[in-house]
Amino acid sequence: MRIGELARLTGVSTRLLRYYEEQGLLRPERSAAGYREYGEDAQVRVRQIRGLLAAGLSTRVIAELLPCASGPLPALEACPDLLATLRGELAELDARIDELARSRRALARYLDTTEPTTRTPSAREYAAV
């Protein structure tokens, strides 16, 4: 099938499909006329890519994991280094969540000190910010 049909069947734009190709996530054949020709498994592969992107993984990591993916969900089979890669990604995500939580608390403190009040905040309250 050509790129337009794959886009229609998966709901993914042709531009995004080309990006997936650039990232090594999709590998279409080329017709004699130079058109991209996708195999029947391309629909499942696009759904796998979308699912892994929704999990917050980068296209670099997805390229590593795709050989381990089966089915449209995708289910991941035990491949070398799979667990280490996923655990590393989860640890990075947890670190980002912690950093965002710290930023949120700091911003909330600034907001609390700038809200109109009936009293002036003490030096200690300003120092806590």
C-alpha cells in the first residue's frame, strides 16, 4: 500500500509517516517509480509506534524496542537489554516528575506571597520562598 492509504488506515498524517521513516521506525520498499510501498504489517507497526510514543518514549528508544514489539498494543517480548532500557526510561520519567513537583511547589509559594492579603508577610515567610 502507498503512504496515503497507510495514513488513511491509521489516522496518522503522511508527514508523520515520513518522519517515522527518517527515524528508522518504518521501512517501506520503493516501487520502480520511486513510490513508498508499505507491507501489510505497516498498520500494526504504526500502532506500535503510537502506543510507545504515548508511553512517553523517544523515537530513539522506540527504534531499540520495536524488534521486541508484537501486536498492536504493543506487547513487548523479552529481548536483550529490554528491561534495562525500560527501567532507565522509567527512572528518567520519575526524575522529571520530581523536578516538576519541586517547581510547582516553588511557584505556588511565590503565588501565595503575591496574593493580596490583609497583612504583610514576615521576613521568615519571604526567606522560605
